[in-house]
Amino acid sequence: MLKEALKQCGLIAILRGIRPDEAETIGTVLYDAGFRVIEVPLNSPEPFESIRLLRNALPANCVVGAGTVLSPAQVQQVKDAGGQLIVMPHSDPAVIAAATAAGLASAPGVATVTEAFAALAAGADILKMFPAEQLGPAVVKAWRAVIPASVSLAPVGGITPANMKSFTEAGASGFGLGSALYKPGMNAEQVKQNAIDFILAWQQR
């Protein structure tokens, strides 16, 4: 399901700080722009409610999940809310295993090749290269030389429409997009314009 969604569009919307009362509106704007994976970090206000509302509002071909998942217990809460994806800032084999056992996809955060291969061995579905600002396209290119082409590498952190092409040319498969796409206080029209800018940059990669 996750890999199918990322084939349609390799961009993951990270809605850190979103509130339940705006989740449906923002989610719909993103879906209409072309996004097919949406993540609500668990350090947002009432994140499980936002996940539930997004899952109920959006078509089945949109994957809804949680970010900043730090424990196996949170994995079950995400599943109970209807979430389908577990995104982590780190790579914890226990959280990856809990996601797999719950039938959810996982995207652990990795910053070294050693972490990347350990995460894949633990059952990770895609690799979140975090923080992308620190790693840069040169590291993506180096990783791509040893990590199988079938494995999705998704840089996260500081990604903008202007710098996406340098990462995709180095071998990035997709991206997680945070405050350049959505941050608290933005209205739906602002998010829509940001989403369009990112989609255009993705199509021109």
C-alpha cells in the first residue's frame, strides 16, 4: 500500500502541529494537489484524532500515518486510530517489529549506512534519511551505491522545491516535507499553493 502510494507521488506530507479541527480541510487540499501519503507527528495536538479524521475523509489510495513514533505502545494507538504508516525520527528495531506485527508500514529515520542496513534487517519498508540538511545529496549518492535500488530513500529535513532536484539526481526516491509545506498557522490556501509548488518540482525532477 505504501509503495503503491509512493509510486503515484513520492512526496510525504508531514503535518506537525496540525489540529483536529483543520485536519480534514488540509488533508483534502493535499490530496487534491496530488499527495498520497500524509503523516501526523505524535507531538501534534490530539494526533490520534487527526489521524482518525484524515483516514475517514480521504480516499483509500491515500496512506495516512503517524510520525515521531517512539514506542511499540504508540504503534497500537496509531493502528486503533486507523493509521497505516509508522514514521520515526530514529531506528528502533522494537518499533519496526511492532509496526510489522500490526500490519503497518514503517519508515525509520537513519543517518548512517550501518543504521540503514540494520533497519532493513529489522523489516523497514522505506528509509527516512534524517536530517537531510546534514546528510546532503553527496551522502544520498554514496548510499545509493550500496543500498539496493528497490529500497526507497526518502530525505527529510530542509527539503524545498528548489533543492529537490539535486537530491533526486543523487538517487533519492521521494521526500518527507515539513514546515516548507505546512506549519501551524497556515491556512488551506497557503498549504494548497505550497503543495502545488512541491508537486511541480517533483514532476520536473
